[in-house]
Amino acid sequence: MQHESQEKPRLNAFPIFMRVEGEVVAIVGSGDEALAKARLLGQSSASLRIVAKNAEPALLDFIARHRAVHVEADYAHEHLEGAVMVFAATADETLDTRIVADARRMGIPVNAVDRPELCDFFTPALVNRAPLAVAIGTEGAGPVLAQMIRARIDQMLSPSLGALAGLAASFRDAAETLLPRGNPRRRFWSDFFSGPTARAVAAGNLSLAHDAATELLLSRTPAVGHIALVGAGPGAEDLLTLRAQRLLMDADVIVFDALVPEAVVAMGRRDAERMPVGKRKGCHSKSQSEINTLLVALGREGRRVVRLKSGDPLVFGRAGEEMAALRDAGISYEVVPGVTAAFAAAADFELPLTLRGVTSSMVFTTGHDLKGGTLPDWAKLAISGATVAVYMGRSVAAEVAGRLIESGLSPDTAVAVVENASLSNRRRFHGTLADLPSLEARRDLSGPVMTIIGDAVAGANFDRSEALVAQKPTVFGQDEALVSAAEGKAR
């Protein structure tokens, strides 16, 4: 079972690329709305038919320069015949509605400019690197936003990408003939778009690029497996590192733990094989030994694998055992850090884990260490002022609190608790070490819980958190210090 989170909104309009080469696209309108659509469609190889009785000068100029067919007449439904798409751009609601009705009756998809409720499809903001295209849509909700995003993407993409995509098209048949489906073919295209071929195209040397692509295609170097142990972060997909995202897009196989949200797994390629390996409290689908064996086997098969671990791989992720197994088997691997849950929980609380003059050290622990007969070293550090972050400690909260208080840590020490750190459905609680045992009794906490203990916690922002336990009764008319002292004696 994966980490629970709110379901992502679903698209009401699914983006596709429709063939328009040599096909008729009809635009009805004579002003700026019609001109904007004509300019957009003018980037394609469609045959434009513009129905405009009194076309404005700018539209007439476009028609002349692009050799569009100009129907200089009042609109009639016959003007739509033979079209594969229709744009109603008259700025007249009644006429646009009529055009939409005619197009639908004729079975032609239609777009009514600035009238999303009448549209069968929406036109995107377009980044054109033909034959490569990037389309950005908002289902008509925010055209200006789409244009802003288009401008950013346009700056990011090299002008040479169109030429590179064109060269790739010329090698497609050969690649399908010479390379088997699956990993070998995928590896060829990955190297094609990121290696010497791409660099030669970017330098403007198409002849050298063609030679490099040919050499790559004919090489028979066996695929080398590689395992990336990747930190998936605490849950929010936008906390994933850029390196992690790149590796996910390059992976043949994604092996993931139960606490890794589907939204993070989905950032990989759609055709990548996905292997859940469980390892959640009460639900262990594979033992650690089985996971080690799986990673080694995938590496020996020449697969590129991303091993997704919740948080950071090196913090309670048992990455040490997996690295040892890969080293012993001679399999190439790397480790990609992730945002660990303690940092995410602290950020949710605006909590300084270290605080000048208060604490300059911190401890990460699972809390289960306290089940032994002797006090672990980290507990001694907590008593001396370190901030303690307790992972997976909800079921032993009472024991953690009891042992720390018994060993000398003040019951008034501040405590912050976060369920589902970093996610939109996170919950924050605050209290003291004496309040911590109440955590075990809560039945409304189903997500992962992180507990932070220490004097630095007092510097957190508690405006958006709730008390761990009901507020103690207030004693009016007495000095706060006397009340505090009385409570201390009672303990």
C-alpha cells in the first residue's frame, strides 16, 4: 500500500497531436481573433480556409502571404465542408454558436474563441521546433498563463532540437530493423539524443552528426547495468531533486518502497517497468535479502534501475546493505540524496533544528533503540540539549517519553509532531514531552509520523498546529511562575 495523499485533479481535455498535413482547417472571422488562430495554424502544413466577408487589413495581409483560401462571403454551413477542424472566431456569440452547431452536425471538431463552454477542443500555446513541438494547455481556463509558460520553455529549448528530431526520423527505420525492442533500442535513442550526435547537431555539423549516429547504431557494445539508489523525499513530488528526476526519466525499471507516493513513481517513463517491494510496518512484500538479489539480477541484465526510497536513502533506508550487495556483485551504482522526513517536518513547522545559544547538535533515531536495557548514546545527547528527530515512533511514543524523562530530560521539553510531512494533507501537533504518550492512543493518524523533541522546538511556528492533548485548565489571578512551580511539584 502506497503513501496516501490527495488524488491529483484529472484532465477534462486530453492533449493529442492531430495530423493536418494537406487537410483543410476552416477559420470563420474577420478580426483579431481570426488572425490569432490563423497565425497559430500557419505554423502547420494545413490548408487554411478563412471565411471573412469584411476581413481587416492585417488578416488580408496574412491571407496573401500564406496563400490561404479566402472565402469573401457571409458565413454559410457549406463553408465548413471537407474541413478536419473548425474555428469560430467572429466575436459574435450568436454567430459563433451557430457555427459550432453546424460543425458538430457535420462531425467536425470545433473551437469557439474565448467561449470554452462551446469548445470540443482547445488550442495550446505552442513551442515550435518542428518536427518537435511542445504544447501547453489550460482547458481554456488561463490562456495568459499558458503563454507565460510557453515563453519560459521556449528559452530553455535549443533551436537545434528541430534538426536533431529530423535526423532521428531518418534513422528510425534502421533502428527498428537492427535493434531489438526494449532496452537496446531505448538505450540507442537515449545516447542519440544526449551524446556525440546531439552535440554535433548543436554545433551545426550535420554531416558529423550523421556519422556519429551511424557509428552508434552499428556498435555492438553490450548494455551495462546501473543502479541508482534515489531519495524520493518525504512525499511531495516537487521536493525531488533534479538529478532524481533525470534518472527516473532514464530508468528501464523503477523499484520502489511502499511509502513512496504514486505521484513520485509516475515521474518516471510510462513504459518503465515498476516493481513495488513493500517494506512497510505490518506489510513486507519482499525481504531485504530478496530486494538485494533483485537489484543485482537487474544490474546483470544490463538494466538501468532507479531504486526509490522514501526520504533519503542513507537515513534508515537500509541502503548500506544494498550497496554492499551491489559492490560484491560488481554492479555499477550511485546514491542520490533526498529530503529526509525530519527536514520536511521541520520546514512544515518553521522549526529551527539548530538554534544559536540553544542547541548546535541534532540526532536522528527510530525510537526503537530505547527498547534495550541500556540508555543509547543519543538519549544522553538529548539530555545535554541536542534536538532529537524520531522516525517511525508513534507506536513507541510512551516508551520514548518515559525513558527520556526517567533519564533526566525535563517533561516540559517542547515537542512537535507532523503526520504526512510536506504533503497537502499534513497535520501538525505541538506539546511537551509529558504529552507525547497521547500519540499512541490517537486512531486518526494513518500516515507516517515524525516527532521532533528539544528546546529548539520552542522556536517553531505553532499558528497552524493543534495541541497533542486537551489544554490544561487555566488558573486565573495567580502568577504564572507559581502555577508552573506547583505543576512541577505535582509531577
